[in-house]
Amino acid sequence: MEILAAHGIPYVATATPGHLDDLGRKIDKAMTIEGTRMIIILIPCLDGWGLADDAGATMARLAVECGIFPLYEVEQGWTYTLNWPDKTRPVGEYLGKQKRYRHLNDAQIGLIQAEVDADWKRLLEKAGKGR
């Protein structure tokens, strides 16, 4: 996202199947904008992540709620809009539900949490919501 924004792409956004109303709105919006448009969509890999067959949308929502995959838009490289305003869950909750992360210890999860928190803070500042 930041590389695309740095190039002044007219419209870039993130979306998930866990927030279909947001995804649909972003698709509709992108269709009205001239120039390059990009929507990055997080699609959980059920087999690769070691998830149950019905866990895709739930995991996509959890990625947003813990801040590991924030929902936002950037227009013209400068205007940031945060579409999910709060991080409400710890990263460990998201990582713990996936078999591919079971090898991580508490210290490693803490490092990932710190990185997500720092990224979240930067995103809030860019969106004019710095706390």
C-alpha cells in the first residue's frame, strides 16, 4: 500500500471478504475514479493456514480487528481514510488460530504485536487520527 501511495496512484485500498459491505463500496468507488486503481484483498488460505473450511471470513475479520491487516484507502497518494477505526484484539489471538504460527513463542508474538502497534500508530497519523 505504501509503495503504491508513494507513487501517487489515484486510488488504493485494502479489503477482506470478512467485510463485504466495505469491499463492495470500495469496488464501486474505484470504478468511478480515472487512472490506476488497486484494491488489495486479504483472502485467507484455509489449507495453508491450517484453518477449518468455514473459517475464512472469520479470520479475515480477525486480521482487521487486531490491526495486522488494516482496512483503509489512499487517494492521490496523500488522503488516507481509515475504514476500521480501532484495533480491538491482540495479534496473538489471530496468530494462535493458525497452525502455521504455532511455533512462535510469547516473546516472538510480542515482537509482532509491537510492530503492528507501530504500524497502526503511523497509519492513524497519516489518516489524521493520531493519538
